[in-house]
Amino acid sequence: MKSNTKGVKASPDAAQGLRELLEEQLQDIYWAEKAILKAMPQLINNVSTPELVEALSEHLEITEQQAKRCEEVFKILGMKAEAKKCLAMEGLIKESQEVMKSTEEGVVRDAGIIAAAQKIEHYEIASYGTLHSFAILLGEDEAASLLEQTLNEEKEADANLTAVSESINIEAVD
């Protein structure tokens, strides 16, 4: 199918619409970060592998900083730091709780918790990547820099979970 966008100009309201979307998505991820802060201790308490406890505990501390960084972005954008319920994160957290209920303590549960945690990380990577892109397009360079810092931390957390999962998944098979 041939695209018919050649010569079409963006409406003058497009930047305003994108800014509103940025603000809405920031409220969404702020709610998500706060929800993760509440849910993460339960995940940590249900893990049996010391290296996974360490990885999740370290990321819990980083998540606290990420929530504060969201508050800085709100301030830069001239907004009140306000959370808007994130239905996706609510579902991902419920899914992680279901994994804990449906598995026995041990490496299989640990593998399930890693899978649930990585789904959460992937949601955050998608969210922060989008927010970063919007901020750049809107000329919000300071906000973009903070969002990029969080994006990189989320990618690192995902890589750490992948590394930890390699030994846990092998152990779970045995």
C-alpha cells in the first residue's frame, strides 16, 4: 500500500498534543514506579537464590531514585508530580503475585519471578524510551537527559536479570 503522507504538514496543535501525551505517560510511569516500590519487597521475600535477592534489592534502591527522577521531570515540565493509575503495571504486578502463589519456594519460583520481573522491566524500557523520544522532539533536553538515565538503568536491570536467570533456569531444570 502506498503512503499518502508526502506533502502533508503536521497540524499546529501536534506539538501540544505530543506534550500532553508526554505528560500523561509520565504520570503513568510515575504510578508504575510507586507500585513497583510497594511490590518489590514481596518479590524479594519470596526468592531463594542469594544472587537474585541481591539483584532485586539493588534494583529496588535504583527504583527509589527513578521515582525521584520522575518528580524532577515533572518539575522541569512545570507540572505537579501526580500519578495516574497504570493498568499495564497493575496487571504485571498481579501476574508476579500469581507466579508466587502458583509455585513452590525454590528455583522454579525464582525463575518465574525473574520472568515476571523482566516483563516489568520491558514495560519500563518501552515507556522510558518513548518518554525520552517525546522529550527530545519537544526540545525538553534536561527532561530527556533524566529520562535517558532511567532508560539505561532499566536496560541494565534487564541484562542483570538475564545473567542471573541463566544459572537459575539450569538449576530449575534439574
